[in-house]
Amino acid sequence: MTSSPQMDTSPLPRPRAPTMARMEQKDVLKALQRDHAAELKLAAQRLKGTARHTAIIPSPALSEMTGHEILLKPENLQVTGSFKIRGAYNKIASLTDEELARGIVTASAGNHAQGVAYAARERGAKATICMPQITPPLKVDATKAYGADVVLHGDVFDEAAAYAQELSEKQGMIFVPPFDDYEVICGQGTIGLEILEDVPNVTDVVVPLGGGGLGAGVALAIKTFKPEVRVIGAIPEGSPAWKNSFAAHRVVEAEQVSTSAEGVAVKHPGDLPYALLNEFLDDLVTVTERDINEMILLMLEKHKLVVEAAGAVSLAALEHLNLRSRKFAAAPGPHVVVPIMSGGNIDTVTMGAVIQKGMIARGRIMNFEVELPDTPGQLVKVATLLAKERANVIQLDHDQFKASSHYTNAVSLGVTVETNGPDHIDRILAALREAGFQPKRIY
């Protein structure tokens, strides 16, 4: 991400093993010289009848929150539940019959796996998918359902990718990279073409960055056909590889990745995505886990849409955008911003935890403890007070052994209540104090 269109060609440090193989610089330069407009249009033609042209969804809630017109690009409603089908199918459609007969292998945290499995089945090829052991069971089962063989290997994506490339070298299968590949990137870029077609007045597009294939494809499409539109990347604070790489002016591997958004939990960005984003990306925004959880909950409540954590990263970035600083002259009035919701494959256990965290973050659930005299009627007194304040009790934990002193004739009462927001929580706690209690808020 720089004002200069020249790619940084300084020597790249070799990452620590195990990791996926690096894309050769000569191949990166060769890809940058291709006819991007023609290749993007070819990808769109290949995807007709396979990938959905996902319809733009206006978001009054987010528009009111940000003061700009927010239009959602719901790739969570895509075939296989993610944008990944686009790049996977475009890549596999470019292979010869001889290459398809050798079989296909890839690595993925989940969504690319399903895209490759689906595309391989459509093209009559055998697919082997290497996935990290942390991959949610929903994504493993969905990948198997498309007829692919699944191998669980390693703790993070990069370790699974290294193993997939090892299988490719030993067994002669064609490796389909999840992001560091020109055909894959052009397939993802068809999202940008659809946005330009459906929202001709778009001013800003926000895209989550993991390996960088989606961001690079969208940026390539937008800047090829309408360069005045800004493309903004979004990353979780626990996945700093892109931030570190842009700061270093070269691809660097993150020492540690820790985020619930496993779809963008990549230690090592792609070399070709870096080259494209270094030239075309206008801004980079970092979001918190709390931001992500809140947006998953908001999508459920306001739009009845299921969005996975990685797919909510672009939504979480909306409140942090600096739209006043533009590379090009901005049109008067509010911006027209299109965040890309990259996927919706989230298992029910994770969804339940995310909903609870999101409700806590938004002040919709509160838990507190209070010590009560161990005499009849105290519990009823607290319950009556909560009912008066219209706090819906979810759980009570009445335990005399939790009291600060076993000899004070007191019991500890833990209460979880559903609330209407931070102001409501303040009123509840104030009412308890006025009644002579000393509540201690836990969360």
C-alpha cells in the first residue's frame, strides 16, 4: 500500500518452517503484466451458472450508525456459503483434462476447501483437502459432503498448506492455492465487477484480508475499471500480518495469530496479493474481537443473516473508516460504502458463544454478584427489584459457601439478567444500591 505503483522487489526473507511455499518473484511479475481486464471478464464468463451474482442488500441500521449509505455484498449467501467458490472454480476451470486427471489438492481453513471440493466435483476431478485441526466440524463435514477427501493436519492454516504441497509434490496432484494464484485472484475479483455493475455510485469498498486473495481480486477489479473508488482492507487485531507487511514494505510473517475469525487467521500473506494490494489498497483498518462479535449479532437481529467471524470483519471496520481523507475528489454528500461479507459458515456452538459475547458487549446481558443476609425473603426482595426495573432474569446462583466470610451469616447471590443496554444496566445497579445492596458487576 503505497503511493508509488512500483512493486517492492527487495529480497524476501524465508519464513520459518513449516509454511507454504513462496510464489517466485518472476511469477509475480509475470502475473502483474497480464491483461487484467480480459482475465477478469473471462473469470466472470466461467462462473456464470456456477457462482451466484449475490444481490446487494441495503442496511438502514448500519447507515444510521455510520452516517453513510451502507450496502451489503452478501457472499455468505453464495454457493457453499462463501466467496471462495469463485476463485476455486475459475482456477479449476482453467486446467487441462490431463491436469484434472491427476487430481487436485489444496489447503484451507474451511471455505476454500468447500469451494475446491464443489468445483472439482463439477469438473469430475478427485479432490484432497488438507485442513488445520482447529477447523470447525461444520466445515469439515460440508467439505466431505462435496465428495472430497479431508486430511486434518497442523494447528494453523500454514502448516496444513505446507502438507498439501508436500502431497502435491509426492503424488503429482495439482495444487490449487487458496489465495496466491492469479486465476484464483481473478475469480474473487468478479465480486468487484458485480459491485460496480449493481452500485454504479459506489465510493468505497471494504474487504476482509486473510491471505489476501479476496482483497487483491476486488482491488484489481475496482482499480482496473473504476480507479476513483477506494478499496479498504480490514483485519482483526489478532491477525497482524498485513499491517506488519505494509509497514515493512515487504511480505513478513506474523509471529502469532489469535482471532475467532479463522477465515482470516493467516500468518503469511500471499506474495501476489501483496504486490497487488501494495499498489491498489487505499487504507487498512484494524478491528477488535468485540467489534466482530457485535456485528455478527447485529446481522442476526437486523437482517436475519448468518455471518461468520471473518465475514463480519469488514462490517466491524465501518465505524473506524476515515472517509474524509480520499485519494481522489469525493462526491458531495454521504459516501456509498459496500462492505463484503465474505462468508457465513459458522457452527452452532460457536454461534451461541458469539451471540452471548455480542450481547454482553452491547450491554444486553449483565452478570453481577451481591451478598445477602441469610434470612428468609432476601432473594424475593432482589427478584422483585429486578422485575420492577424490567430486567429479565436468565440465571440465579444462590450459594452460601461463596460469601466473603462463612461466619457473617451471609450468602452470595450470582444473577445473570437480560438488559436493554448500558443505560439500563446503570439503572439496575443504582436501584440495587438504593435498596441497600452492594452489587459487584462481573460482566
